[in-house]
Amino acid sequence: MRKKIIIFFLKLALLLSVLLAVFIGTVLVGGFGPIPSSKELSDIKQAQASIVYSADDEILGKYYLTNRTQITFDKIPKHLINALIATEDVRFYEHDGIDKIAMLRVLVKSIILRNSSAGGGSTISQQLAKNLFHRKNFSYLSMPVNKTKEAILANRLETIYSKNDILELYLNTVPFGEGVYGIESAAQRYFSKTTQRLSLEESAVLIGMLKANSYYNPRKHPEHAKRRRNVVLSQMEKAGFISLNEKTKASKTPLTTNYKNLLQQNPNGYFLHQVKNEAKTILKNHLKEDGKQWDLEQDGLIISTTLISELQNTALASRKKHLMQLQKKMDNHWNYLKRKKIIKRIVEKEWENTKDYRIYKKLKLSNNAIIDSAKKKEKKFIFDWQNSTQNFSKIDSIHHYLKMISAAVYGVDVHTGAVQIYIGGNNYQYLPYNLITSERQSASTFKPFVYAAALENGQHPCDWINNEFKVYEEYDSWQPENYDHSEGGYYSMPGALAKSMNIPTIETYFEVGHKKMQETVDALGLSKTLRNVPSTALGSTTYSLKELVHAYIPFATRNNSIAPYMIRSIKTATGTIIYEHKPQSIEPNDISNSTLETMQYLLKGVVDNGTANKLKTVYKAKGDWAGKTGTSQEYSDSWFIGFNQNMIIGSWVGCKYPSISLGSGIGGGSVAALPIVGGILAHKYKEQELSKTLSAGFPEFNEAIVEACNCDYYREENTVEKFFDFFDKNKTKKDSTTQEKKKKKGNFFSRLFGRN
């Protein structure tokens, strides 16, 4: 009987062995789907993110399908490798992909002893196989089929790759939650540093996440992550990788993270969008060796840009601090504005353009029902500077974003065209419209072009310009005024520009003539046809911040402008150069160097003694700075463009619609726009070269130019001039065509006393 029982079990064992062999053979030959061959395994290529770097090597963002950044084994700290092996596969260097001891342990504990804490038993090589090829559903056979496949693949991987190669592949593919793959992306996400710079404790936190990357997420569940970190440290001590003292010390260290999600919370979104478009254009002309196109989202390219992170971060902080202060005042001002008919019409239009409104109309709801829905309040997230959740109705949300003050900041190296500051708005995720490239009325930032045209036309800086109030009947009885409502007397060009006087600027425009004015702006790169009306002189023409900044560059260089660029180089993941920027020149601008140097001197006067003097008096800007403020009609657009001999920075501030006024208290260029640039210049920079760049002086000015500009800003009318002006006061200004033909130089007394 005993012999029969033994024979039965031997037959049963033989049958099970045959069935197991058949099962493994079936898996091996592809009965449950194909298994990658050794050749396919040797050509493993994981899609990886392209990384965008600043000029000072800070990571600005990524482009990817899968958020993965490859790292080579030699850049992985030894303590991280040890943490992985101690926790996941302590006999990693002893087996050939399958740890038979671990498998036996799992078999005995899980199946025979019913112990749920037995562990998984999968080696790092098996886990790598799972990460690379993922598990499939085979009903009740899913687990044995997938485990068998992974064991076969693990063994094949071990015959193709070295142990270190397998560790590298594993750490580059393992998921860390939140859509993050690979140790390098995880280090950047949770600690804002490269893998090389991870401490022992930080490495233990990340390795601990492999057990359950959501439950042990250090941002979401810090206590869970800390407990798991200490388990990893204990395993390292048990395996002999660290001493008991090292384990004890590390376990007592508080868990701290430096979380940075550049996808959801990236302050450089506007810049990254522009860089992506520029990179795609560049890569179309730089193909792979096999003739295929590069893929920004899968080929792991390294994109080095011109942005200087310390400058950009300072600009972001300056912008935020200033707009938070302005917004409080605007919120109060809105209580008055929202009662105006024009604002009510805008709110109505905005509501009718919403998806909700269109759905309600399609459902043929009554007007009352639609209005009730629009006014129904509910908890919702809104963008403000606190990123808060508010109890808002749909109409409340419309009001919120209409009254929101936005800003754009754009900074460029005037010699190379490298874009070093790029802030296209308040938040790219919620407000993606790029305010650097959008057009608004240029206001008084246009006035320097009028005076540049005058200089090119033969006018002298110290020629006196009439400041007498006039009614232009030929232009719908237009009655321009100075911002301070002053009139009378005469201004020199330095005075009119420094104090941003309107009436003298219009006088100068008529002296110059429309044709010369058009030639001048064309030469400076503002290729737009100007309207032949006197309001052109005061900046009624719309331009973008980018266009105006580049039109000012010749004033900064006393020479030509330069084409802007954002990408310094594009390289492969291994460092092979695909593209490298080469300096580009622009055709001469046909404006004399003397005029450009004079304009630099005059615009320096605007900062030293004019409407932009806050740059010096409040923000203590060092070195020489020149520039111009601008405020459009009804205070809807505020501008400041400032430059020294190295850099130019422009800022624009306003609301969504030009018809929304900021009000006289907060809408002036010196109040709304200049302080953002002022905050950038007032900052104490860690990088000394940056400080030198921003505190440089202008090259020495030509003595003849200084002498030509050496006159008073303003003089009163004398008795004789007042007598003649009494008869002239209400005369209509002749149209610009007549002015161009006659080339009139002013009245008799302005010609007689034209020089100081």
C-alpha cells in the first residue's frame, strides 16, 4: 500500500512536471503572445523627455509623452544602488535573473503557510521585464503566464546585459507616481535636484516608493514615506551597506522635500511654448542620420536656452509682488467701473461666449433660467496670486478675470539678441494668451521715434517747441492736452521727452511730416503703416511689447538692432550637437549713429530727471539707464522700456480689454509698469557678472552731442510772443500735407529764439 502511494505521488509529480514543462514551453513559443527575442532586448529604447535648460543650467521644463529622463550608471550614487539591492533584491549579484531561494520562500510562505507578508519574490531583472513590457490579462492564468514570461525575459536580459546595465535600465524605467518614470525625473520632481546630488536619506525615500508609489508619496503622505524610508535604511544596515550608527542617524533625520511639478506649476510656460515652436522649426532642417525627424517628446533631447534663471525668477517675483499691490486698488476701482454701460456690455458678451451659455441656449432654456444659472454660486478654483478656491458664480468668475491686472516682461541682450527674461502673462496654465506678442496702443513709448525722426529731419535738440493748446479742426476738432493739463511756453526736445509732453510732440510730428515719420519707424523695425493723423505722434498705433523693445535696441547700441533668439543649442541625450546658434546680423537701419547716440542721451535724461526717475530715486538702479514710460488713453495700457549698454527690459501692464481703465491712480506707466523693472534692478544678485551687466555705464558720449543737448527743459513765452499768440490761439492747424510742402519751421519768434 505504501509502495502504491509513493508510486502515485511520483506519477503525479511527473505529470505536474510535464504539465509545467508544456505550460512553460507554450509560453516560450508564444502561445500567450510573443516574447521579445534576444535581438529585440538588445535594442531596448525607451521614449524619454527632452529637457529645457536655462543659460545658467537650471531645468526650466520638459517636453514628453512619458516623463522620463535617462541617467547613466556612473551618475547614480552608490548608496542609492545599495538601497535598491538591499530592499528589492539582496542576492542580485548572485543569481542569473531568477532568485530560486526567494521563489521557494514565497511558495512556502504564501501557498503552504498562507502568510500574506511573504513578499513578491521577483528579482530586479524580473521587475525590469515587467516595467518594459507590462503585464497582460489572461483570465485566471494571468499571474502564472505573466510571471513565467518575466522569468524568461529576466534570464535573457541577464545574458545580454551586465548587472550594472540592468540596474541602469531598471532605475530609468521604474514608475514613481504622478506620471513620473525613472530615478532622474523622480529626483527632480520630489527634491528638485539631480540623482547625483541625492543624500542617503533622499535615496531611501525614493527607493521606498517602489513598494507603492502613491501610498509612500513624500508630498501626499510624508509620514508613510518616512516610515518606509526607515525600513529601507534598516534593510541597508542588515545587508551591511551602512553601519548601525549611520542607520540610526539617518532614521532620525526629518523628512523634507523640495517638490517641483514643472508641468502643472511651471512659471516659465510662455517661454517653453515659444521654445517648443522654435525647436520644431530648427529640427525640421536638422534630421537624424537615417533621414528621420527628431521627436521632441520621445528622443530625450537637451535644449539649452538663453533665459537666465536668476533674472527670470527675480522678474517673476517682482511682477507678482507689484501686481498683488495694484490688484487691491483695482478691486476697489472695479466697484465703480462695473456700473458703466460699456463694462456691462463686456460682461454680457463674455457670458454669451461661454460654453455653458451656448449649451443653455441649445436646450432652449428661458432667459430667467439662464440668468439664474449664471448667478448660482459654487466652490471653484480660480487663478489669483493665492491660487484659492472661491464661492463664485459664473458671472463672478467673468468679473474676476476682467478686472485682473496682467503683466508681461521681456528682456534681451542688446548685443546678441539672447532673450534673457520672458514672462508672457500671469499664468500660462490658466491665461495662455501671450501678452509679449499681443498688440496694444504704444502710447508715449512711441514719442522717441517722433524725436528721432525730427533729428533725422535736421531739427536740433535745443530748438524750442511750442506748447500752446490748439484745436485741430481738420481732424474732427481734436483737442490734445498734456497729461498735467499745462499749456503755454516752449519746450526743448530734452524737456519734452523727459516730461513726456503731448503738445510739443504733436508740433514736432507736423514739423517732421508723415513721410519722414514712416521712414523712421520702418528703419527701426516697426513695419506697420502709420495713419496720417496727429494722434499717431502720441502712440495711437498698436504694437507688441516685443516689437517696441527691439525698436529701442538701436538707441541702446547706438547702432543696428539684432534678431532675437531663444535656443543656444540642441543636443542628443549623449551630448552630440544637433544645432548651435550662430550670431546673426541685421541690415543697417538707415538711422545715423549721431541720431541714435543723441536719443540715448535724451532717454537717459528721462530716467535721470524725467517721468522714469523712480528707477534711480526709488529702486536705486546702478550705472546708466535710459528709457521711456507710456500711458495710453484712459489709463488702459501702461508701459516702461528701459535699457543700459548691455540689456533692455520692457514691461506692459493692463487688463484684458483696452476699454477697461486702470484709473489715474494706478494706471500710469511710472506707477504700473516701471516698478516691475525697478524690482529687477534693485535685486542683489548672487552671480557677480549679472550684477556687472545691470550696473554698467554707457560709453562716453560725444562732446558735441552733449553740448547740443545742453539747454533748459522749458522757457516761458516772452511779451511779444504772447501778443502774437493771442491772435493765433484758436487758429486751425493746417493739414500735414501742407506742412510737408512748406516745411514750416515754426513762427517768426520760435525761429528767432530757436536755440537756447
